[in-house]
Amino acid sequence: MDLRVVKTKRAIKGALTDLCASKPLAEVTVKELCSRAEVSKPAFYYHYGNVADVVDEIEDDAVSAIVEKTLDGSVDLASEETLRRFGEHVFHSPLAPLLKPDASNGTFGRKLALALGKSHEAPHGRTRKDPDNLAVLFAFDGLMGCMGRLGYESYMRAVPELSKLMEDVLKD
């Protein structure tokens, strides 16, 4: 990919993350996003149709990174450490309103669950150690449901039990 494209997209995504730290996503305009990213409106519209398209790409990037780490074995989906880090990200990220399962604009949980479910058909000849995609979808959907019902402190207290439940579901 052209380095100019990479830099422009990185600036736009970073600007959106910064803006979401101080205001709701629904209030972010293309004009202020371009201003913060120091890109022109034509440059923005060359890459994205609207702010929601930027959100989609941020979610897709995050999903790809998580799936890649899961495939190479550096992340165990059911480990307490992974669930704690994921909770921190969902509850405290500047884009947290997008990531929560009840977010009107966010589809992160569904995207991640589907990607993890499909990832057993990994590229480059790698195979997945985790069980079939139905178990992954079930476990992750349950986790997102718990996060939607619990606040941060309750979720963090429940991580050991959630880890055991996910481990049971994801057993071979």
C-alpha cells in the first residue's frame, strides 16, 4: 500500500480516537475530523464515505490483530489475562462506546466473534488450535453479553469464573 495512504488513514483514525475521548461519536463531524487529522476533506472522502466508515476500519483493524495473535498462539482466548485486557479495552478505550455490545454504532463484538469463528480456516497453511467456530461464537457471544450487563468492577471480579466457563466451552 502507498505510504501516503497509510499515513493519511492513520492520521484520520488517530484523530477519531482523540475526538471520541472528549465527545460522543455522534457529535464528530467530518470537518472537525479532517481538521484534527490535518487532512483535506477531499482526501478524507477519497478513503472514506463518512465517519462510520472510519469506525468500521478501526474495528476491522482491531479484529485482524486479535485473530492474528490467536492464530499464532500468543493469545489464549479463555485466559484470565486476555479477558482482563479485553475488559480494559472495552470499558476504558476512547472508542469504548463503539465496542460495547449494546452500542448503537458498534459491531465490534459481532465482527470479532465471527472472525474468530472463521479463523480456523487460517491463511498461509496455519491451522487453528481452538475448537469449531460454533463454540467460539457461543463463548464470545456469552462474554459480550456479560460485559453488557456488568459494569467494569463487576466484570473484573467475574473474570476468573468467565475464564473457566470459556475454557470449558472451548475445550477440544
